[in-house]
Amino acid sequence: MSGLRYPIIESTEIKTWVQITARKPAANILGANPNQDNLGSVIDTVHLLAPNTISESNAHAYEVITQRVAGAAAQAFSSELNLDSTVSGVGGTIRSFLDSFDPTGAMKQVSKLTGSSVNPREEKLYKQPQFRSFTLSWELAPQSNDESNQLTEIINTLRRNSYPTLKGGSRYLFPSEFSLEYYSKGGIGGKLKSIGRIGKCVLESVSVNYTGAGFFQKYDEGGAAFVNLDLQFSEAQLLHQDHKAISGDN
């Protein structure tokens, strides 16, 4: 197991770990295989005991379409294109199309008088998946100043890799990208599948609270005795059913 690790002392009580690997950015847009991530070379690796909170969010973007408006519009325009239609017929369908928008609010008055409302005939139209996000949260209590210093180095490593580098004072070079894997005690060979696979991510937020005990506490040498750490990751690629992060393929 290479890279920084917290806690630094072996413990049989810790059954599950998470490996967070910072990598050089690598674009997926030009990737040859749309079903897997294009990963850059490794920059840094840290190992942390499994978080107190592991939260995953899968979201999708939909929009609402109104069948009543669509139907009225189709009827109006088809009538206008029908040479056999009468002028009055065309006018009626166009009026029904305009009435469907109800710019004067007249339909509200009708609804109030009749005690009924118009069925809008709406349905959802799928647009696209959203980027999947993950929140990892720890409540940590280093057992020594050395362990506190190791935790500080891990936090500094994650924080640094979440930031871009400045080139020539005018342009940012992209921050690192990340791969995350959960594994059982005994090494990375024991990958856990029960939590689910995570695709290549960007680190959107690093939040650190040094007053996890309600106030700041430290060791005599200065290391923080209680630290709460929250990491917010978001996958770098929009997923689909055949992507390896969803399908579970190795």
C-alpha cells in the first residue's frame, strides 16, 4: 500500500478503507471508448479509513411538455396547410391554439365558475443525465501528534490537488482529477463492490472543521486533536447504462 495513510497505526477494528488517487487531467471527449473513463497518470495517493458518511446522488434533467398546446398547434398548422379547409375552420383552430396559452386569464374565471380545471395533458420529456455526485464525511480524532500531522498532510494533498496551477499569470491549468476505490483490509486487491463503482471525478469542495469537539483542541506539539473533513466529488463524465461505472463491469 503506497501513499499517505490515516490512521498510521494498524488496527483490526478498521475493516474498510478508501483510496483517493489524484491524477493528471485527461479529456474524455476524445476518448476511444465511451463506456469507460480516460485516466491520466498518478500524481498522489492517499488512504483513509472509510468515511462516517458516504452519500451518492444520481439525478436527471427533464422538462415538461404540454400535450394540449402541442395538439392545438398541430391542428392549427395542419389546417392552414390543408387547401380544402375553410377560412372559418382555419380561424377556429388558430384561436384554439392561442386560447391554450390563455393570456387574459379567462380560463381561470371559467374554472372558478364551473368548479373544474383544464387538464393540461403534460408529460416529462427526458433531456440528459446530470453529473453524479458523492459526499464523503469523516469525524476524525488523531491518537497522537504524529497521526495529526499525517492527517494534515493528507488534507493539504487533497486541497492542493483540487486547485489549478497558474500559467504565465493569465491562464489556469486544470486541477487534478480523481479516482476513488473502496477496499477491505489487506490491500487494494480486496475491492468492495457493495458500495458501487465511482467513475473519474473532480474534487469540487474540501471542507475542514478543526473544532469538531465544540472548540479547538490540540496536542502539546500543536497537532489538532479533532478534525471533521468533508469532500464533495462530482464525476467528470455523463454516464449511461453501458458505462463501466454503472454496469459494474471490471
